[in-house]
Amino acid sequence: MKILILGSGGREHALAWKISQSKRVKQIYTAPGNAGTMIHGQNVNLNLDDFNEVKNFVTGKQIDMVLVGPEAPLVNGIRDKFEKDEATAGIPLIGPDSRGAMLEGSKDFAKDFMTRYGIPTAAYRSFKSGQIAEAADFLKSMKPPYVLKADGLAAGKGVLILDDYSIALEELKAMFGGKFGSAGDTVVIEEHLSGIELSVFVLTDGKSYKILPEAKDYKRIGENDTGLNTGGMGAISPVPFASGDFIGKVEEQIVKPTLKGLKEDNIDYRGFIFIGLMNCKGEPKVIEYNVRMGDPEAEVVIPRIDSDLVDLMEGVASGTLDKKDLRISRKTVATVMLVSGGYPEAYQKGKLIEGLDTVGEDSIIFHAGTNLHDDKVLTSGGRVIAVSSAASDMEKALSLSYANAEKINFEGKYYRRDIGFDLK
């Protein structure tokens, strides 16, 4: 098989790493990829917003399967495009169509979907930009902290949690005024949920499903969960408190109703569903849906999948996922993200990365924001390298990741030294 992976981050490197282990695969292409994905195949400079360009590459190279990493191409309808075009209609594309992708593409759509199908989530109301007075009144009726969510995609920055009403009102006005572009034309105001977060991942062919390993990631830049939100500074899988009973509740109260709702809405959903959850005193509530694997969660979830991922994806494509075998490692995997100085605000690119060849085999290095220039690996993003390690318990896995994180160096390197602190 020839497989094309769309994307350029740590998630895509983790997917390429896992797919390269399959005996079914002849060639892996990653577009645009990074310095890590090159290890497992060939990088291709494709514009992911230009679906015709992607289609021409797929047909020209006789690609057998396309795996979409990031959310934007899915929300923008790449699967719809492929299915409607005779040249690509028979080529499996792993990911939902544009209607299914609305679970991530519109917070308002997702909240309405959960309400209609009785899926536990926070109380909420949605407001359009012309409803500032009504939105302000509803905001005032809520108890702090106040949760404001831009309806559309906002590069992971569209959720604000604020303790002060006057500041929340100013931010609401800013969102309606274009702070997040058109993503803030509608704003969801919702109840703040107290508890501890985790994410559960589901792979589905639209009829059956497999629950993949759960994970917990760490979004704040500073230790003890302080400072600005990032794309994720590290992750742990499994999550100690996600016992069989808790995951059983997730399956019965969230996974099954979600898939039932998609069927009843005539949405042919084939791909990954990322369910962001809050454990509220033992009861799971949905914070958000994503329509792809998470990042850096992929860097701990994928290493725990012992099965052939290509075989599972073929099950998704053919509607035979129920006949496929999912085997999960009992080991704990911990990943630590090395980021550029200044991230998540302004940071410099093009810094030389050294020490990658000194990392032991006891860790896996997943590239996130890197590229190759004159045979040198350089930084090209805010999140640069994920160091993932597997061990018999969380402490040992973290110890390995931190030891190898020390061996990698670039100007301005920073990482959190307390990943997993709240799970000990």
C-alpha cells in the first residue's frame, strides 16, 4: 500500500512511525511533514487548502489511502471532495465528511448535538454578534469562572475561562468584534465544570467502534498548570483514575449515544473521534469533541496500540472494524514536549537542534515543529520535539522522558518538569 498522511506535527510523525511498522505498507508520504516524518517515508510540499492539488498527487502517485491529521481539511470538506470526484471516489480517506467534522468545526453544533442526544455536558447558550445585550445578561446569570467559546476553529485559542465578570464582558465584546475572526461570530457561554480533565479516543467505521487508550494532556505553559494555554506541553496514558467503571460510564453515556446520534442525523462518520472529558466526582461530562487524534495525546496513545494500525484503518474504510483486533499495551507512556523560548507567544525559528543522535532507545523522539536544512535539523514551530517513553509505571516513564529531554538542545529550549504531577 501507498499511504498519504496530511499534516506536519507530532501527531503526524507518530502516525507515520506506527504505520511504517506495518508489513502492508510499501510507501508513506507526509504532506508537508517535518524532519521526523522523513525518517519513515517522503515529505511532499502540498497546500492542504488546495484539494485539487492533493487530489492530483493522490491520483498521480496511485495512493491507496489518505489519513488526515489536522482538523481544518476535514471541516473544509476534503472527504466530500474526494467522494464526489470520480478520480478519487474509490480511495479511502480516513476522517469524517464536512457534516461530521462540524462536531469540532462548530461549538454550537456540538452542544446542540449533545443536548438532542442526552450526552452529559455543561449547561450553555449560544449568541450571535447582534445579541450582545442578551449575551451580557446570560453571562451575568452564570457563576464564575465564566467560560466563553468561539463557535468556529480558532487554532486552539478560542476558549476563555475568566474569573471576573467585567473582564469576561470585555472579552465577549472583543470576540464579537473579531478577536478570533469569523470564528467568533457566534459565541457559546457555558457553565464551568469542576474536576480533572482527560480525553478518550474512538475509532469508528460508522457502524462499529473501538475505544483506544485514554490520555491526559497538560495545556498550560507553566508548572502547576499556570500561565497561558498552549497546544499541549505533555501527556500521560493510561490515566490512573480512568478505571474500568469510569470508562464504562463513558462508553454507555457518551460513546454509544454519540455514534447513535451521528447515525440518526445521517452522518456517515468514518475516522477518529476525540472526546475531551471532565471527570466531575466520578461522572464524565463532555467538554468538546475533536474529529481527529489529539497532539500531544497521539504521542502517548499510538505507542500503546500493539495492533497493526493500517489493518484497523482498512477496517474503517471497508466497514469491517468489528472484525479487527485491537490490542493495547499495559505499559504507561509519558511524553514531554520541548518548546521554543517565548512560546505560546512570539518565538524565533531556525534554531539548530543538537543531541538527537544521543537519545537512547528507551525513548521515541517525535518531531513536531522541525525541518531539515542542509542536513541539519532546525526548529520551525513553537512545539518542537515530543520525547515519549514507555515503562511499567508513570514514574519510570517520566524519568526516561526527562533524562532524554536533557540530551536534546536548541537555543531557548523549555519544557515543563511536572507532567503527571496531579496524577501521583
